[in-house]
Amino acid sequence: MTNPQRGSVEFRAVRKNYGAFTAIPQLDLSIQPGQLVTLLGPSGCGKTTTLRMLAGLETPTEGQILIGGQDVTRLPANRRDVTMVFQSYALFPHMTVFDNIAYGLESGGLKKAEARHLADKGLDLVGLGGLGDRLPSELSGGQQQRVAVARALVLEPQVLLLDEPLSNLDARLRRRVRTEIRELQQRLGFTAVYVTHDQDEALAVSDRIVVMKDGMIAQDGTPRELYETPASEFIADFIGEANVIDCEVLGVTDGQAMIRAGGSEFQLPARDAPAGPAKLAVRPGAFRVARDGDGLEGTVATAAYLGDHIEYEIDSSAGRLFVMDDTSSVAIDPGTPIRLQFRGVGVALIA
């Protein structure tokens, strides 16, 4: 009978100390089968330590780690039914692409003929059929990354771990390969845990994003939830750019807060905010730039035409604000008085 929990991951009250230093104070996290979950955060936040504990390369000081419902906390890496795609690809340079993929299968005791058959399927899976006789040095960076993914997938792990898998690629290739990884994951439905410090990458590939700070989960949600309704100023600033401005909660009715900010009044989900002074996280594209009317008074400090939108820096009573306007192709000259009105989407109360 198929294990209904196959591919699930659970951290239960996991703690990790390095001597007197506590890298992970307490981690409770559940990942459902078939999800791609990204661990995101700045350097030193604990995301790589978390991935290494899941892989069996680090042992928790306290707590439990379960994969597919089985407690693997004390199991070595080779008995965890997970595979990892490393930042460096870790391909054998003297082996052909085909042999790189077949190596893990043959080392695991599979007969050569069956290993070759699965390696062929792996190459086709990642769109590299016909390139099996090449050496890694004869492939592009993106193709090498796909070989690394194929080598991991042919082992049919419960969970695929990806540690900064695109950091060695240039920006254009990074966009393409992240799309390929996401399409492959959705098509095959495998569980993946993906570590990155790149916010755009996380937004593009993830079912869920777990943002970490100081070894703890700062917020866990879908890309849209984290972008549109950040839980704190840290999240608002880390996931994309955000302007943080003062506001006042005039009152709360049925979970909706009446807000006054910059001469405008509007409603937002209250998110447990009481009446009184508060803060708003406002995405650069959530402002409407107007010549008159109500809204936050400001003066254009800088204006830059970028083809499909115009970027402004606006001096206002709330400080200097970064604004993106995709509704006009003509920039307003610096020094011009304007009003900033709120569009609604991309504006959230934060703690």
C-alpha cells in the first residue's frame, strides 16, 4: 500500500546548538507531499542549517525530524531517502553526462542495464536527451544544473533538496532555469525544499515561502501572502521593496480597520491591530501619482523612465518614498508638487 505521507516533512521542536551558540532556538515546520517550499532569509538566518539537518548532514541538539511519517532524526544521510542538488552541481568532470546520472543508481546496487535505462529517462526528463555522451565541461551552466537535478531525481527520493541551486548562473539563465525547475516539480509532483537568499527566485518557484530570521520563522505563507500582507517591517522590506509609513487606525469593525494616512481614509484588514497609531507597508506600485486631489502631499525628487514604468523618489511628510508608476509613459519633472493616493492592493497594516 502506498504511504499517504510519502514526501511529507516535519520538524518538531527542533533545536540546534553549536557549542554555546544557538543557531536554531526552536523550529516547528510541516511540509505537505508535493509542495515546493523555499527557506528564505539573509545570511546567518538558519536556512542552510535547517536544510543540512533535513539532509542528515547535521544532527539536531533537540527535537525530531520526520520524513514520510518516519522519525529520521538519528538516521545517517544515506538512509533518509532524500537527495540534494548542490550549489556547485558536484558533477564528476571526467565522466560523461550519462555516467554522472547512472553513477548513483549503480552505486546503490542497480544492475547496469537498468541503471542505463533510468539514466536515459532522467536525461529526457530534464530535456537533455541526446547529450549523454558529452562531458560536463561541454555543457552550459544551465545544462549542468539540469544534469544535477536529473541525477537526483532518478533516485526517486521522497524529498529533493536544493541548496542555492542557481547562484552560479547569470541573471538571464537563472530566470530560465528556475522556470524549468518549477515546471518539472509541478509536472512530476515531487516534494522539494529549496534554499535561497534571492527574493525574486523564491517568489517565482514556491508554493510556500518560509522566511527565517535569527534561526526562527518570521513568516510562513504563499508568495502572494508574504508580498501583499507582510507580517512585520522586516518581511515587508525583505520580500521586495516596501515603504513603511505612519498611519492611524480610527476604528475596527468586523475585522476591517478604518485607516487614515496622508490625508486619505480607507479600509484594510485589521490583522488584530487596535485603534491608535500604526504603520503601513506600501509597495512601490501601490501608489497612484496625481497632480491634485487628496492623498499624501509630496514633491518629486527624482524621476527615471524605465520603458514599461517610471520610478520616482518622492519627498513627503512620511519621508522619502520609492514609487513605481506603470500608468504613464511621461515622467513628472523633479520639483513638481504631487499627491500620492493609495490603490488598495499592496498596502497592509504591519506589526
